[in-house]
Amino acid sequence: MGKSISVVGIKNRKTGIVRYHVRTITNRKSTKKSLGIKLTLEKHNKYFIKGKQRFREQKSFREGLDYNTKIEKYLSTINYDIITDYDNQKSFIVYFQNKIDAEFNHGTRIKKKVVLNKLKKYIEHQNKKDLCFDEITKPLISDLLLYFKTAKDPRRLTNNSAIHYLKIIKSIFNDSQKDDVHQPKSNPFSSIILKQNKLKSKHLNGEELGKLTESQINDDKLLIVRNIFLFSLFAAGMRISGVLTLRWKNFRNGRLEYTMMKNKTEVDLSLTPYLCILISEVYSDFPKYKDSKNDLEITVKFKDVDKSKIMSLNEIEEAINEYKFNVSKNPKANKVVQEIFEGSLESEGHLTNYHGYKIDTNNINVKYLIDRKQKLLSSIDDKFLKGFILYLKEYKEKRKDDFVFPFLDKKVFDNNRDELLSEKEYKHIKNKSIVYNRKLKLIQKQLDIETNLTSHVARHSFANFLLELGNVSIYDISKLMRHASLQITEQYLRRNFDPKRLDDLNFTLQDKHRARY
């Protein structure tokens, strides 16, 4: 006989009061026992952890400890097992639902609910009401895969989505063995290869990234979306959930410190000038990069000229443009130049790529001007960054719990805790991410970008641009993006890994691709 036990809150539709019960499902028959605990709906959403079926124990809710003690005391008087007494004839569906109820992560729980609902539709299609463990065979799995790919309920799944659904079902089936709920003679999934089609990686190329960094966005809402995307890319491929929930208190001593929502990994990044520029463009009262640019000049003195000259950034840029390489009208020379620009012929003392400029290597003056420009840019970056960090230190004292990018509704979130998101908060981020992706499509169309812009393209692009830098190992990328792969290598090297290496990689990437102000 199958049995599941759970603590549930049941809301009164008229009063909104939530009363708590222990619900027992035995052989599909449900009974409930009142615990004598009741809360307002607001407190229920705030303090009851549905996944753990317990209350939060914190200073703002001192009753939590007493309520949890009451629950444990009652459960100790009954045969308390989440799922007990399953055998080969018992319900896989009931077990699946119990695994979902015990899942704490909102995103994982929602994904598994979708898969379970799809599985239930397949069962209905077979004119059945349930699916027992011993009915899960290799032929059934093959038939289920075909159903996922062909049935409109409401839509057919792609091959990769269908395989993904089956992998989730497989993981639940394997869990039943670990939980000693079901022990088959042989695992029906062991001989089935669940291989997804290899998809082309979606990332921006340099030209498309240039359109995003250089183009003027006049619509304030689209400007915020554009800057969120670029912040996500240049903050080491930060996930959209991390950017949207970033608060001013996450900035400390010129660094960005936050915990990744997906895997709870702690991230520590150095604030770069370009990250600060992306934020300052969203707020009118923040220090502006152009002010630092206009304030600084640099001495320029050519070897063949006695007098030196004080020049601004714009003046140096104009001087560099005077030395711009003019393509010869000679067809033979044009062919050589074209091959050099396409990278099929090495420069032989004619043209080379120097800090993003195609220059004649024999012209020492233009190289000198570019060097002076780089030095001036470095001074401008330092001045702007110091001023931004100083301003940020005062600004965040009054707004430390506000979101950095004004995209989420602050009222939905509880600023007084740094725990896992509530289901309400998770769904709000999910819905806002959909809005964000829709606005990215508008930017994509406006800037004539071929790559389909989505929130995750920023993360993929970051990894791809790192590879293009050269001399970057897969481990560097894995570490910078906080991936869970290369676990053995990471455990071996983690203690000796230099955090400055991560900062240098991030600075190098932004120096190459940032907008030129």
C-alpha cells in the first residue's frame, strides 16, 4: 500500500486565513488532521516553506520554532515516511508528485511539474488513470518519446525537448531505487540512448557586439534593457536573474559580490570602468565618463618637432585619422591590402593591427599617437572609476536594498532577508525575464543584428569572446563563469588559483570590445 504524508496550508476563500493540516494519502484516498495552526495569507507566503513543509525560524517570526516543534511532535506519533510500502504494482505518478512536493528549488519544481503533466496526458491518451512502476519498460519509453514528439497537447515537442523530458523521468525513476521504493530486475532506461541533437552555439560576433556598444539608444526603457544585456556579458557572463536582482549593497570596496541564484556559488568581481559606465547611463545623477574624458589631456611630442603639445582625447583621435591608410588605386596593391585585411597574408612591414587600428608599421608617428591615446584613456578610466566608486559609497547607504537596474517591482521582494526566493518572487523574475527578452527583440530589429538576442546569448557570447582572446584555457573560462564542470581539476587548483587572473581576463575583454567614448 502506497502512502504519502505532507504538511499543507489550506486557505479560507472568504477570510483569507490559512490553516495547516497533515495530509495523508493512502491508496489514493486522502485524509487530513488539523495542527491547530493558522496564519494570514501574507505570513503564509512569507514564512511557510512549501518545499520543506516547515516554517522559517527567524527573529521576525519567533512562532516558527514552536510551530515546527508541533509538526515534528505529531509526525512522531504516526508512521512518518514521505513514501512507504511501494512495490512493483504501485504508482510511479504518486512517487513523482511526492518528489516534486519535496523539491525546494522553485525553478526545478516548476519544470518537473510540466513534465509530470505531460506524462499524465500520455496516460490519459492510453485510456489509463495511473502508471505503475512495473509498467515502465523499454517499449513504453520508446512510445512515450514518440508521443512527446507528435502529440498536440497543446504542442509537439522538439527532439531535444522530448529527450530532456525523458531524462527528468529517468532521474525520478533512478531516485526510486536510491530511496528503496522500487527495485527493478533491470533498469529499462539503461539500454536507451537519450541523445539530443547538437545545436549551434548562439553568440554575438564582434560586429554585432559593436552595434550594441556603439549605437545610440534614445528610448529610456530600451536603453536599460541594452545596458542590462551588456552588463550581463561583461560581468563575466552574469545570468539575467543575477543582474535583475543585483542590489546596491552588492558593491563593496570597488568590487561586485553576489551569490549565483542557480548554484549558490559566491562571485567576486572587480568593478571595471565599462561596467560603471553602463550603470551611470541609466541614472542622470551619476558621474559621467564624458566629464572625466573632457577634464584630462596629455603631452604629445614627436621626435622631429622641438615643441611639445597638450592634446585632448578628441584631438589625438583627429591626428590619428590624418595618418589613416589610403588604399592604392593599383589593382595589384589592392589585392595585397585586401588579403592583409582578411587575415590571409601576414603583414610584411606594411600593415598591422594595433589597438584596433590598421596602421602602416613604417609610420612611427601614428604608432606613437596611438600609444599616447592608450595612456590617456588609462588615466581617464582611472579618474572615472575612482569618482564612481566614491559616489557609489555614499549613494548606496540610503538605497542599499534597491535594485541596481530598475526593472523588477521592489514591492514583491522582502528586503530584510537574503534567503532563497519565495515562489512569488521567483515567478515575478520569470515573468520580467520574458518582458526583457521581448524588448531585446526590439533592440535586435532596431540595430539590424542577425543573431537572435535572448538573455542567455550574453553568457554564451562572453565565453566565445574569451576564447577569441587567445591564451585562455578552458579552465579559466569555467572558473570565470562558475560552471560545475572540471570538478576534479577545480578541487585540485582552487586553493592556488589567482583571483587577479579573473580580473585581468575581464579587463582585457572589455578593453577590446567596449564602446569608444
